[in-house]
Amino acid sequence: MNTSTAIAPDTLSPTIPVFPLSGALLLPRGELPLHVFEQRYRDMVRDSASSHGLIGMIQPTRPESTVNRSDLYGTGCVGRMSGLRRTDDGRYYLTLIGLCRYDVAEELPMTHAYREVVADYRRYLSDVDPAEPAVMDREKLLSALRSYLDAQDMETDWDRLYRVDEETLVNALAMMCPFDPREKQALLEAADIRERSEILTSLFTMGGLAARGTAPSSMQ
């Protein structure tokens, strides 16, 4: 999952289209597969592919199906499109490669069917070129994950989890596990891999207890 971005901070476009998707999490150097079928997001993919190739993932504060235009969380992650494939009926399959998180400086007036924002990357430029290797309590995280999976009667490839580097491990678990949108947002906004690992450990611990009927499963 750990993918080289090979990008300089000054190539990050200040204006990006955004894909509001509840429960979806993109992190730097992560890979997020997308199936794009709604017309406005087909337009977004087409337009982005013809320019900078970037799409900003972000979560709505409420599912867009419940309101015409939901407010957005203040932080998202921009990704570069890879492996773009268009089907005969106009749908797109692609993978977003995470580049850098961003704060929403402002949302632009609608000139397309999709939404666009001015992205402020300043707080997260270390995402592009981390200064130090990730440091975290790997054993504590994996122990909490094991208890969580046991409680859910689920299996995983433990050999692979022990082989990957810390950042790949933490970000893969954060992106793939079925946490609720608030929990996904907390993982996105974590200051570093250590903090993200600590949040994951807490979520796995609470989730395991909840599966056994002894605790709530959501962060408070």
C-alpha cells in the first residue's frame, strides 16, 4: 500500500475538486480504489484528468443523501489519479494515490456540477516528505487488533502485517477498517503516525469490547 508520491509541494494545486464521501478515508501514500458512476463525479474525473489529475477526498458532516448540499469537514486529503479506466457506459474506475492532507480555506461558488475548494496545505507539508521514520508501539496496536478480530470472528494475514513498515501498517488499517465517519476523521487529522496508531489501538479495544457486549463501539 505504501506508494511513492514523487511530488514537490509547489505542484499541489491550490484549487481542487472534492469528492464528499462519508466513511471514505485517504491518507498520504495510501491507495483508495474508486468506482465513479454519478454524472457530476464523472464530470469531475474527466475535468481533473485533463488538467492536474488531482481529487480531494473529504467527508460531509452528514451523508449527502440526507441533504442537498451537506457541510464538509474542515480537513481532507488530496490524491493523484492512477489506473484510470472508463467503461463503455461512461463510468470510471481509478485509484487515488494519497499525496497530502489539506485544510479547506474556502469553498468556491459552483461553476460545475461538482464542488471545488481552495486547499491550504501548509499544516501538512510534512506529508509530502516526512522528516523522520514513523515511531509507534507496533506490538500494542497488533495486540488490540487481534482482540478486535477475535471478537468479530474475523481473520487476517498476520505474516504480512508483521512484514510491512509502520506507516503502511497504520494507514492501511485506518483506511480499510469499518469505523464510523467521526472516527475516520479523527484518524485523518492525527498529528503523526504515533498518534494515529494510538487512536487505532483505542478503536480496536473499544470495538472488541463492544462486540462482546461490554462497551460502546464509537469514540466519544
